[in-house]
Amino acid sequence: MHKLESIADQIRKNFDARTSARDQALAQARQLTRACSLAIRAVHRDETDTMQAQLLEARRLAETLRSSLISYPDLFHAGYTQDALKEFVEANITCALIRNQALPTPEELGVESATFLNGLAEVVGELRRRTMDILRHGYSSEAERLMGVMDDIYSILVTMDYPDAITNGLRRQTDLARGIIEKTRGDITFSLRGGHLEKAIGRLLAQMNGEQAQGQEGSETFPNMDEDD
């Protein structure tokens, strides 16, 4: 029984260390998620300095999270850890694509393939948000560019036909992305048609005003002949 107590003490020490590592990882994951959210908000507001500062902070937190869990791979692959790293992927890709910069790779971000793809899938929602902000001011070729990027993302996601155990639920994210893309396509089409209609009405009004002006000039040239001489 003395040996059993020794074993129990060793187990307690292990559990204490794992609990401490878990609590620390949870705090870091929350901080990482917040930094990513602030970076995305900044890029939508065109606040470049704030965006870059938050992306740097997010990278630091992501590296700290990875290093602190190097001895606990099961905690590293836990849902809250991978969700925070997914937010890290989403923030970096969103900022890069909105600013028309090169797409960061999984290796550059230090994430696994499934985490990268799930973060990429969530970027579609942020690109829709950006597109709608653009369309509020009228149709723009930038909206078309972002639509093309969304299509490119979906065309890759839909080819990842693997079990959810491998992709960590990517199929559901892909289905959500498809719905967002189709809705955005409809909004862009509606905006484009509205722009064409507005231009056509403008041309018609200009033509009518021109004809009215010519008519007034003609009436001045040929006075009313019914008046007494």
C-alpha cells in the first residue's frame, strides 16, 4: 500500500502540472481570440497600424500557446486551443486578402492543415462583410475581386472530401461558405443591375432635357403667328 500512495502522489503532481498548463492555455486562447478579433475589426475600418499591431500580438500569443503545450499534445489539440488558432488563421488571411496581399501558408502561421482550412472557410464571412460595406456606396470592381476570391476559396474547400475526424468538421464549414457566397453573388448582381438602371435613367433624363431645351429654342425662333400684326 505504501507503493500505491507513492503512485498516487506522482499522479497528483502530473495532474497539477496538466491543470496549470490547461488554465494557462485557456487564458492565452482567450487573449489570442481577442487580438484576432481586433485585427479583423481594424482591417474593415482601414486602420492599418492597429491591424498590424494586433496581428503581431496575435502571432506572439499563438507562438506562446504552442510552446507552452509542447509537453501536452492532447491539450494542444483540444477544442479551445485549435479554435483560437483557427481565429489566428482567419485574422491573418482576412487581412491579407482584403489588402490584396499574398496568402499566408499553414507553415508560415504554424498551424495544422485542418485548422488552416477551417480558418480559411470562416474568411468567407468576413469577405462578404467587406463586400457589403463596398456595395453600400455603389457597385465597385473591388466587390467583384472579393467575389472571385470567395469562389476560389470554395473551389478548394469543396475538394477536401475527407472524414470529419480528419478535417475537424470542415464539411459543415464548407456548406456554410457556399450559402454565404451565393447570397453575396445575388447582392452583387442586384447592385450591378441597379447601377445600370441608374445610368440608363440618367441618360434618358439628359436626353429629355436636351429635347425640351431644343423645343424652347424653336418656339423662340418662330413666334406665334396668330397674334395681330
